[in-house]
Amino acid sequence: MAQKPSLPKGTRDFGPAQMLKRNYILNAIRSVFKKYGFLPLETPAMENLSTLTGKYGDEGDQLLFRILNTGDYLSKTQPADYEAGSKALTSKIAEKGLKYDLTVPFARYVVMNQHDIAFPFRRYQIQPVWRADRPQKGRYREFYQCDADIIGTNSLISEAELMCMVHEVFERLNFNDFSVSISNRKVLEGMAEVLNASEQFSTFCVILDKLDKIGQERVFEELSKIGITPNALTQLDNMLSLSGANSEKLEALKVLLADSEAGITGINELADTFSYIEKLGLTSHKLVFDPTLARGLSYYTGTIYEVKPTSVKMGTITAGGRYDNLTGIFGLKDVSGVGISFGIDRIYDTLEEMNLYPEDNQDTTRLLITNFDQESADYALGLLAKFRAAGINSELYPDSAKLKKQMSYANKKGIPFCLMVGSREIETGEFVLKNMSTGEQSTLDTDSLIKELSSSQ
């Protein structure tokens, strides 16, 4: 009995129709990356676990896909390893893992190639990553990230450029229903310091990051369990109740965090970033300072931001931040970087739900030439070469077949034009071009056809 084919949970196939939409997104993102001076880079699907572990926090480490060593992977284990539990055993049987994101492998690349790189180094990277997460809407185990990073400069102009890129990418995708939350890890450090929670900063951030999911009341309950006092929670409530323009929020928070040097530094960095954004010509009501923004990844040290749709229920579709010493883990200290990651799978689902894909995709076949018999096929091959040389996506129906079958093929594939090539057309040098959406037909010679089809692209 034949085995029924299936896919691992959290993964998907993408047929031609889906790939055309994905490429539409990727082309928009890639064009903006290039426009802003970023260069392409790729790193392997797998990395040494020593590269990956300890960079994403405890939760991230648990979501790493580990790869069993080749050969007899149990040969180096002892009975005591099994008794010690899965963590001890895994270190003996798996030395590599699938990459969790693109940033840590990028930092590893920078360190290994530091003498060949011109700093500041701008790179973009579009590749799949893997996380052993529970699959659900908008959350997959294999998904693509589209990253752009600037490493080797502390300048906050970089943050401002990334914010401009977000708006430009979504403008190219005709997607306007989004909001950008922006904050700074130093602001979070200041909040924790004022609340006497500095020693539990990581836990404080993890709990605060749940605000959207479980609400303020339950977040405060969890914070009280780790020792945050009622008085401190009242102070936190004041910090979370800020209103007005971004500049007004920053000024109000500056008063609340007056006793924290880190907090004031973070506020000043945000004020400078907003100033640079304005100088770059971006005035957007979508960009909102949100002091509750925590971002789970532990390597962020400065500005952090995330983008969410406002008219459909979907998680974060774009995010990133400043990391001051990620390369230091690999031996290259004091090199600051800032990056952004577009989650193409969630962007894909968002545009799909909002029906924002263009009806006419220019990457598809534009013209089908019919095939009635050997004579018409032989003649059509010459036409096919001319159309393709003119940059018109064209194909010849490969077999002699009834016109109805060929028209059905064109409709099913979404080909907008069909060209009739029969003995009469060969004799006159004029061909019938049919618009498949309107049904209109026109008779044109070869040069006129090329002009007509080129103008319609």
C-alpha cells in the first residue's frame, strides 16, 4: 500500500500561484534594501549549536531544532547521560542546529570576515529559519526572514533609516493598515531600576511583553509574584498610562525616570531618532512610542521596534532593534549594530486576508501562441523567439490541439493574451490577438504585436 504523502507540522508547500505572491513581496522588500545601500548575504541553514545557544534567552534555546550527529551518534554517550536528562544527552548527540534567526549567524559571519568587510557594513539577507514552536495562525516552524542590518556604527541615523524603510516597503505593497511601536531597552532598564526590579530584569521584560496577550491586571499579578511592590506597581501604572504625541510621552517619562541614568539615556536616544526620522522626510502617525515594548530577544541593548497590522488579527510582521555587542560573543568587541526583519509569511497572510495582491502579475506568461499543426508550430517558433527577445513572457502550446483546449489552458494559467497562428495568418503576416479577459480581438503584424504587448506590461 502506497504511503500517504504529508508535510511536517508548521511547514507549507507554495505552488506557482503562492510563489508569485511571495515574489511580489520579496521583490518589493529587496528593491528597498538595494535602494538604501544594502548588499546581499547568505549563511548556511545549519550552524554549530555553540553559535546558537545562549543568544535568544531560555525560551529561544528550547525552540532550537537540533540536528543529530552523523554516524553512530550514541557512541559517545554513557548510561549516566540518559539519567541526567535530555539537556545533558543532547549535548553529546547533537553538535549542530538549524538557524533560529538571521542575526546571530550574521554576527558570526562578521567576526569571521572582519578583515574583508568595509565598516559600517550594510547587508540584507533573505532566507528560511526554523523554530520548534507550536504551529498556529501566523506562526510556523519554517518561515522566511528578510533582514537588513547596519553594523559598525553607533549612529542613530541608522535607526531612522530603518523606520523609513518600513514605511517604504509597505507603501510599495499598497498596505497602509499597520502601526510601528518603538522603544528602547535602556528605557526598560530605567523602568526596572525605578521599580527595584533590576536584578530580575530579564523576567521583568518577559512578563511585560505579555501585556497584549493577557492584559495589565494579570501582568501586574505576575510582577507581584516576583517581588514588585504595590507602590512600584502604581509607579508602573503611571508609566503605562502615558498619552499624547511621542515627544509629550518622552517628556513625561523623563520625569518618572529622573533617577535612572540608563532610562534618561534611552529617552534621549529615542528623541534623537525621532528627530532624524523627521529630517529624512517621514512624518508618520503610525510610529508610536510604546514604553511597554519589550522584544523577547536578549541581545537587544538600544532602540527596539515592531510592526503589527491594525485591521486584521495577526502577530508582529516586522521587528528589530539595536545590539551593541553581539559580535563580542564571538571575540569582536565594541561593534554596535542595528537591524530589522520582515516576516514574509505573516506579511503574505496579511495581504491575502486583505485581498491586496495585484490581479495582473507581470512575472507570469503574458502571451500564449496557439498550435494547430506542424506548419503553424514551425512558424510560431520564429515568432516566439522575437517576442522573448523583446522581453515579453511568452510560450507556445507544445502540442497540436483543438482551440478550446488551448484557450482553457490559457484561462487556467491566467495568461492574458492568446495569438492565433494558422495558415491564413502565416500567408498574410497578420495575426489575431485575443484579450482573454475582455474577449476583444485585434489583427496586427509582428512589429505592432510587440509594441502592443510591451505597452500592456
